[in-house]
Amino acid sequence: MKTLADLKAIREKAQQEMKLRNSNVRIKVVVGMGTSGIAAGAKDVMKTFIDEVSTRALTDVVVSQTGEKGLSSMEPVVDVIEEGKPRYCYGNINSEIAKRIVVEHLVNGNPVKEFLISTE
Amino acid sequence: MQDLSLHLIDIIENSARANCDLISIVIGIDETENKLSFEIIDNGVGMDEDTLTSAQNPFYTSKSERKKKIGLGIPLFKENAERCNGSFLMESTIGKGTRLYAEFEHNHIDRMPLGSIEDTFLSSIVGHSEINFFIKLFHILQNKEEKVFILDTREIKSELGDIPITWPDVVIYLKDTLNEGIKNIELEEF
């Protein structure tokens, strides 16, 4: 059973890691979690991003969720926001595509072009 | 919506958009009364009487896309509860917050499965790291024994100090804690 004491060890390890590498947030991933997004599978997409980012220990990526943005026909919708770069918006995402976005875009810096719906 | 965990994430999203900083969620099965209940309380902006009534009407939308505070989510959840011999209640006070309570007949033939509520909680905690979550899950068995699981992100955040709750190892900790906790109290029967 996990206890709060386990968190102490996690905190100490994280503090060491923060000293070693730049732990500022570099990329923000925002999953659209409105009613239509949820109905189209946004919950699984969110879970995939959370799982992939945490198991790959991507400490400079933050995954968050937001309400609808008026793109219901293309749900689930995901934004990838990186400072100094255009805002990449993906549509019709599922878990498989989410995994590709993590590897190709977040890790290697190459947006997955075939699922982009806009670049602002 | 295929299961109740999807309704839950939708309701939590409403609270998040109401600018709250604390969401309290109590979900439980009471076998002695054949009930499955959901209570979600936030300390957000709240709604006036009219908005509160409109929010339960499927033909109401505020339509100003990015400012939308309510959607189809509430009427769908309400309909599901009522279809299962349950009940639905929403109360709100401007400036204080909103309370939503839904009850289902636990073994009703039309009751949706609970689904992976552990994923709903993890998504919400990580996806809204600025909001605190108090989660209490309970299961009262036929012999009146009560099993309880509680997770309070305020305790976790105070233990973490300057480490964000979105830190990868913390997320894995949360995931394991939720999975174990839900399994231990046998919240879902299938």
C-alpha cells in the first residue's frame, strides 16, 4: 500500500533531478475535455498522454485538460504549445496517435503532420 | 457516454470552469440500501436560480463558445440517474459554489457501469494541477462493513513542497494509489 511516506522519497529524488537538468516546463499539451470531446474518446487520449509522459519521465512536459473549443466534429482535439513556436492543434486523435505525438513531436520535435488541423 | 466515469469527468470539468480551487468528490455503493451515489461539491463562482434550472435543460446552451459554463453533460447525467430509479439534485450559491448529487439504484438493469474512475481522477488531478481534490470513495457491504478510500491532494501537495504534482514520479504514485485504493474497497463488481 502506498503511503504519504513514499512521497518523501519521491520528493528527494525529484529535487536531485531538478538540480541536474532544466526542469522548466517546455511544452504544454492541452486535451479538449468538453462533453463532445469526452463522448469521442478524449478521456483515453488524456490517459495515454499522462501515461506516456510519466513513464518516459518527461519532466519538461505538462499535460492539462480544458473545455470545448468549438471543434466538435474533430474531437478529440489536442493542442501542443511550446514557447517561441506556433501552436499546433491536432484533431481526431486516439490513443495510438497520441503515442505518436509524444514520440515524434514532444520528444523529437517533429509534428505529426497528417493529424494537424491548424498551426497558429 | 458509455459509463459513469465519463459523466464524472464532464461534471468535474464544469466545476473547473467555475474557477474553483477545491473539488470534493464522494462516490459510494451502499449495498444495504442498494444505492450508488455521487456527490460533487466545488467552491467556484456558483449559479443563480435561473442558470441552475437552465443547466438541467438539454435545449439550453449559453453558446458563447469559449465562455460556456454548462452543456449537455448535466441533462444526460440527470436522465441516467432518473432512469435507474435514482434521483438528481443540484444546488448552488453565487460566490460560494455548487453541489451536485446523483443517486442510482445500484443493481438497476439500466445502470451504466462505473467505468475506470481511477483514470477520471488521475486526469483531473494532473490536468487541473491548480485545483485541489478531496476524493472519498466508500463501499458499504451487506453485512454493514464499510470500506473507505480517501485521497486528498492538499496533503500530497504539502508533502511535496516545491515539487509539482505533475512531476512524472508523482503521477505514477497517484496512479498506483488510486488503482490500489479502488481495488481494496471493491468498488466495482465487474
